[in-house]
Amino acid sequence: MIGLKSIARTALALSASGALLSGCGDASSEGDLGGALPRQQTLYLSGQQNDAPGSFNPLAESWMASWPVGGRFNLMYEPLITYNSLNGKIEPLLGTLVEELSNNDSIVVDLNPAAKWSDGKPVTSVDVTFMFLRGSINSTEQISAIHIDSLKGADGVITERLSFMVAKDKRNNPLTVRDMLQATRIAPSHVFEPLIKEKGLDETKKLPMDQNPVVSGPYNLRSADPNKIILERRDDYWGNAALHDGKLPAPKFIVHPIYKNNEHNTIAMREGNLDASQSFIPRIARKASAGVHTWWNEPPYFRPGAMPMLVINTLKEPLNDKRFRRALATAIDYNALRQFAVSNYTSTLKAGLIMPTDLEGKYIVDEDLDKYGVNLGISDEAERLAAVKQILSEAGFKSVFNDDGTLDHMENAKGEKLPTLYITSPNGWTDWEAMVTIAVEGMRKAGIDIREGFVDGGSYWPAMGLGNFDLVMHKPVADVTPSLPWSRFNEIMASRDWQPLGAWAGVNIGRYNQPGTEGFRPEVDQLLSAIPLMTDSVEIAKAYRELNKIFMEDQPSIPLVYLPEQFYEFSDRVWTNWPTAENPYAPAQLPWVASGTKILWNLKLAK
């Protein structure tokens, strides 16, 4: 059994976001990765691109596209709107959300008539409809049609108004339509439609699009190689005048170095050769003297945004017994998780599936946590182990120990020996490895026969989708979006798209709440269907309260910690005026993501 000291040492190694980095160069050369670029004009960012860049094609699958084209990255290609995870507001970009006209039937966006592509052509509804209806994304489950109107202002300027019609016969979910509008980069139709006509969509998606791409964003690709990606500022970017009072972004160049491992990233931050990163840096408070900081100067340092958890395969014995699942959750030492696995980067965990943040915390009812949730705050180990053993005993499970006191196996109420359970987790993601190891240690001490099951990525992802696991480490809904906390409940509990073991499941990978079986709870899907259409805040709170109660009763997964949407870390050695809790002009995001890009117009050179 691995003790907490060795776990602590493990946790200081690499993280889930940076354990398998590849690239060239060594730690001593990070400051030269931008070549001859002047340091006072160059912003060095890292933590997103982990291997040699390939595609910069906005039609490519997100996992194939290199930084800054995949994901919610707004530096080259932009979405219609963006979401501010600090205050929950939707902010304008290529368009502006018309909130007073948006409802359960349609979400309305006015295109900014100033928006232009880098070749001078305007961004129009043709580009938008291309991306949503003819491009590479499948929007049919969310959007049934896009209605377009033209509005003539007093100054004679024509504004195109787009109404995204909610697909009533499909998902009927205006929340996820809002998610889609802030997450979908718009690509130039006049560039891609001729390519698709000539080559077909599949072949067009394979094109690297790395030579003078036509973009709408404030930066464009200058060069890319296995060591680095370099972007250069577009001084003629339309948004400088339309959105930023005529200002230019402060850095002329942005460089994303590609490091061999996370240690090089940490060294570069400490030495001031790197300005910001989203890689896991353990014990970040010790780096403050070197100018490295984050949102808060004290624990938990980062704003919470994601909830890593153990998703349970509820079809397998004994995991199909909610009492056994609750025993698993009770057995974990959550204080050890916070201190040793994630360097105190999490606040105290609460029972349930709602995060105690400014945006979600209003839906938590504390009295329900005590009534329905398992006790996550037992600090005394003997008390915690006794609580677990009582739950197991009442459920009819027996732990069989060897003469030396080590656990041999478990038996069910019939006296049948139960197989050893395993927690599947990616090998090398060492902050996750530390979490799993701590969880296993607590469970085994309590008499639960379970082991670590570290696997490579090629095995992890298929196992998760096909249900080939007992418990699996997973981080559902890693991005903070307008649909939270609904989207987290949906991903863990929805049975609308329920799939049997062996068939691919995009949500509810634990196969919880199988329709047609004894104990099926139809109210789960009823609540998940109703919440996105609710407009009364009191009714919404009631619905979330009921969903959270059901989650706590049935425990289909085990949340472990609260972690940030991104590990937002910055150095003020070269650039200052980064957003912090004391200066919250932008979210705690790297300045390529969503609303975090406004940081680029606010950075100042250190004196």
C-alpha cells in the first residue's frame, strides 16, 4: 500500500494536462523559442499544445486542430458571442446576443456589421449558416433552422439578425443552443465552400490551412514547427475599433512553446521566460517570489470550474447497489485529496453535483446535504472506517481479511466471493494518479476490495465510452458554459440516450437509471427536460434541488475535488495587469480562451 508521503511526492511530478508533453529543446532554451522576436513585444503562453502542431483548419475535429484553432480559442477564428465565466454574462464578439428577443423558441444574435475577414471581406450570415448547417459540426439536434432578417439603422448601416430556432422535435433545449453559439468558431464560407465543392468535406477537413489563413480574429499564424507556434498581431483587426475603443492588443507576437515535460514549463515560468500557462504547477505559492501568481494569493488559489470524479458502472455487481456506492464515497479521505493530490487547489468538497461557486452555489440547499448526502467531512480515520463498515454491513456485504490483517476479498449477502474492483485512469496523469491512489487506500482500509487500474490513453478512452470499467476517472463538462449545472447533471444522469455495455455512450457512461428496469426514476429525465425551458428562478432552483437530492441518494458517481476550468498562472516579470480577484476585469482564463481574450488589450509592460 502506498502511503501519503509517497503520494505527495507523486503529486509534485506531472499533471493530467502536461504529463505526456512532447517537443524539442531543453529548459535552458525556452527564452529563445521565439527566435529573434523582441521580448518586450512578445507574450509567451503555454499549456495547450502538447505535441508538434499539425492542422490549423477550423473545420477539423477539435482534437485534431492545433492551438489556437481548436476548442474555445478566439485568437484566429471567432464565435458569434463569448461567455464570461466570472459573472455569467454573454458578451459580444462577431455578434451580440439580443436577450430581450431570445426565448425558448429561438436565440437571437445581431451580427456586427463591422466584422471583417483578414482579406477585407465582411463576415455575413452566409459564413454563419455555412458553419452551422453546411460545415463540419452537427447542429441538427439543437437547431432546426436559422432565420435571417436585415435591419437598417438610422445611419443607413445594415445589420443582419439571426434567429437560431430551437429544435423542438429534437433536444428542445435553448441552454445548449447558447452553449453552441459561444463554442463554435465561424469560418469564411468564401474560402471553404469552393474547397468542399472541389475536394469534398472530408478531404477539406484534412487540409492543414497553415499558409496565410483567412481569419476574423486579432492574431494570425506567423509560423509553426515542433518547438513552437508563433502568432502575429493583425493591426487591421476589425474588433480593435468596434470592441476595444481603437486600442491594439498589447503584445505584437504570441508564442506557444512546446515543452518536453511539465518541469520545463515550471522552470520557464519561474525564470520569467514564460508569461502565462495552464499547466499544473504544484505548490504555486512558493513561486510568488519569482513573480508567478494566480487568481488568489491563498488556497485554493484558482477559481473552481470543473469537478473530476469517479464515474461508477452501475450495471456491475456490487456497484449496482446504491448502498455500496455510498460506502465507496464515504471511504475516501477528502482532506488528503486536497492536500496531497492537488496542492490545496480545491475548496472543501460538498455532497452533490453542484459546485459552490458564484454561478451555481445558489442551487445548493445545505440541509439537503446532511439529509441525503454521504458524510464527506469525517476527519478522524477510525470514525470514517467505522461509518463505511456499518453501511456495508447493513447492505449485506462482508469483508474477509487475512491473518496478518490485510484484505483478502469481499462477499455479498449470499456468501459469494466478489471480484476485485478497479479504478480505470490514464497512466502518467499523475495528479489523477494521486487522487486514485488516495481513494483506493481509503477504500481498502475500510474493507472494500479495489485496486488502481492505470492504462494508456489508447485504452482509457474506448473503455470509458464502451463501459468497459468498474469505476473510471472522468472530468465531465470541463468548460464553464451557460448551461451549467444542467450539463453536468445531464452528462452523469440522463437516460434519454442510454446505451448498453459495449455500445458507445456519449453521456451517462456509468449506465445509471436504465429505462424499463425496477427502480427506474423517470423524474430524472423529466427534470432534465424541464429545466432548460424554465424561466422562473424559483422553479429552476426547486428543480435543481430535486435533481441534487436524487444524485446524493443514488450516488452514480463520486466527485473528488473542485479544480479550475484552467490552471490560470501568470508571471508579472515582463507583462503586468493580469486579472486577479483584486482586479477582476476578465475571467481567470488564459488570454486565448472565450472572454479571457480581453486580457490582451489590458496588459502592460513591467517597469
